[in-house]
Amino acid sequence: MLRDACHFQMNTYYKITILSITLLLAACDSSSSRTADNTTINPRILNGTEVAQQDAPSMVPIRVELADGTYQLCSGTAIGAAHVLTAAHCFDGIVTRAVVTANGTEVAASSFTIAPGYAFVPELLAIFNDLAVLSFELPLGLPILPLIASAPIVAETIHPTYGFGINEDGNFGVLRSGEVQIAIATENHIFTTPFDGGGQNPCLGDSGGPLISFTADLEGNPQIYGIAGLVSSGTVENCEEGDVTLYTNLQNIGLLSFLASIVPDIVIV
């Protein structure tokens, strides 16, 4: 799988220490290359499994068009009839248009909203609240995926993750899935255990893709699956062995309140 979509060339990595874990937080990957259509990508895939769109119908690929003629390629999930959730860093730069592909049709967003507090914080050397919502004039016709707030993410558990990241042929837009193991969850971030090279690992193009969790059974009701985190960044250049993925923790009460305030039909369980 692939993670960050960075349209600018940069070689900056931020050092972060959280609960004695020392990480290099890669904001972008300087080894990315530009295609003929001015999209900057890193054509690499890390063991993702292709998924039929009907098996994850809430997921959409996102193309964010910028004033300098480049694009950001990211992943998103329908959390309302006319709202898609993704990562805020997909909108870095001067955005002219954001387009999703829903049910085989490209649809331009009417607006996008960045979460309050989205920022790189120099004194903490970390990126926080990496979350954005795309709004559309009409419903997209996609099933809504709930947010899972009642079942905290715990260490050593395995969770599915999804994204449309660019594959080894440089093609974006094919949905892939993987499974990641959780190392620790803080108020703001969910950290995976280091990638061992043999499992799956999100990377370029998967930004904004969901980390899936579920509620516990209550009174015999079926488990409800939904989103607990969003692919945000990683710690190793090219997402290779040893990489730790950082997800934005959607169980943060501030982010939940923000989402509930702008998505009227959001489902939080």
C-alpha cells in the first residue's frame, strides 16, 4: 500500500519522541517523481491486496488540483451522504479543485474544511489534527461508514486499513487493503508496530485512508465496523522495513466534535 501524496519536492524529516518512541516523521518523500500530467508520486507498493470496490463501497480516490498545475492524490471515505473524510495535508498549497470518483463518475467538491488545530508544531516536532472534510452539493450515493468512538484502540491488536495508493506501475486509483498491528495509541495519534517487510504497510497515495475498527457486541447485536484513524505519515523514507505509520486518532473528542458540527448525518458509535 502507499501513503502520502506530496506535490512538492522536499527532503525534510521531523524527529518526534512520544512515550520513549523516537521516530523520524516524514512529512514528504524527496524521492518522488513527476509524471507527464504533473502529478508527483512515488511509484511503489508495499504488499497491499487488491479489493473490489463493491467490497469497500464507502471508499473514494481523491485528486486535489493545485494552482501550480500539480495534483495531490489521496484516499477518502464517505461519512455522510454528501461528505468525504480524508487527511488535511492533502490540501497543502493553493487548491483550485478537489475531485472524487464515486460510482464511476468524477464529482467536484463544493468546498473543503480543515480541522481546527491542523499544524506542524515545532516545539513538539509533530503534525496534529491531520483531518479534512470534502463537502458536495448533492449526495454521492455511497454508503456511510460510521466512526468508532466507543471501542478504544489498544496495543497488539490487528486492524484493516485501506487506500488507493499508487502501485508498482505508477497507477493510482486501485483500492487495496492491508492489516497493521497497533503499537500504541495516544490522544492524537495511533502508531503501528514497525513494518517488517513481510506484511502490509501504507505509503504514498494512501493518505486519508481509514484504519478500521469495530464495536463490541452489545446485547447480541452484530458488531459495527467503522473508522478509528486516518493514514497520516510515517517514519522511514519510501515506507520500507522499520517504518512506523502514524494515523490521526479519530477518537479524539475535539475531532469528533468538529466532525459532528459539519456533517449532519454522521454516525458515531
